[in-house]
Amino acid sequence: MLQFALIGCGVVGSFPSIRTNLNRLRPSKQFLLIALGTALLAGLGNAIMADPENHQRGVAAATSAHAKSGFREGTLDDAQLASQDPAKLLIDARMERDYNAGSLQEAVNIPVSASQWSIRDYLECVGRETPIIVFCQSSRCGYDEAVATNLVNLGFQNVTVCNEGWHEYQLKQQSQAMPEQSVSK
């Protein structure tokens, strides 16, 4: 709006006839006329430059902390089943370097640092009813909930957050491998 106010003042100053006519008015009326012109330009600029679709999404993102979570809690077993079901989407919410060091089979990386708009663009072709399971590093990590909140704000209706993560998965794999090693000796 400040930009339009400056443009309005610049327009008034650029035309000598407008400036001459303004000088004939009392200072209070000059100010009122300039303010009215500036408000008109600002309103016109907002109408031209408005982005109602992203405005609504921005409002949803800003108020999401006060809304109900909108996602379910699941387990590591849910995540492992999702990795074997092509109808489900498995999301690793850890940072890219952690994802690259190892992840569940078929998981895609949408890190917690991803903006809501990049998530929207990445998942553009995914139906809003698609079952999505999100996990992160461990049961104490909140990355999965942050990504899940963004997904719910984008309209995804079937989002599950794992109450366990990559750390627990590795421990589980190690504990399952230990008895096999002792049996084979």
C-alpha cells in the first residue's frame, strides 16, 4: 500500500495542472484529496494483484496451530505395510541427508523444511483421499507431525503419523537379526 501512496504522490507531482489546482485548496483539503487518491490507487492495486487462492491457503497455514490436528496416529507396522502397498504414500519427513543415509523402502522424502507450497506442487497429482503415512527419526521427533499438518492444511484427508521412526525401525531390524545370527552359529 505504501508503494501506491508513493505512486499517488508522484502522479500528483508530475502533472503541473493537478499541482496548481491543489495549491488553490486549503492544506487540509489537499491532504484529504491526496489521501483519497492514494486509497483509490491502493484499492485498485489490491484488486489487480490479489491472489485469493493462496491467501486462503496462507490463512489456513497461519491458523493451523489452533485447529484440530486432522491426522491419525499409527505405528511402524503401518509404515512397513505402506512401503509394500502402491496405493499408499509413505513419506520420510527427515532432512535430505538423513533420508539419503537410509530410509524405509518406497518412502519419498518431504523434509520438514519444505514449504507448504513446494509440498503442494510435489504432490499435485496425488489424490486428496490417498492414504499417506508420515514418519521421521524417532518417537521423540516432531518432523512427521509438522509435515502431516501441512498435508492436512493442503486438503489431504487420510494422513497417519507414526509414533515410531527410523531409529526404532533400525533397532527392530537389529533385534530380529540377532536371534538369526545366534541360531546359525
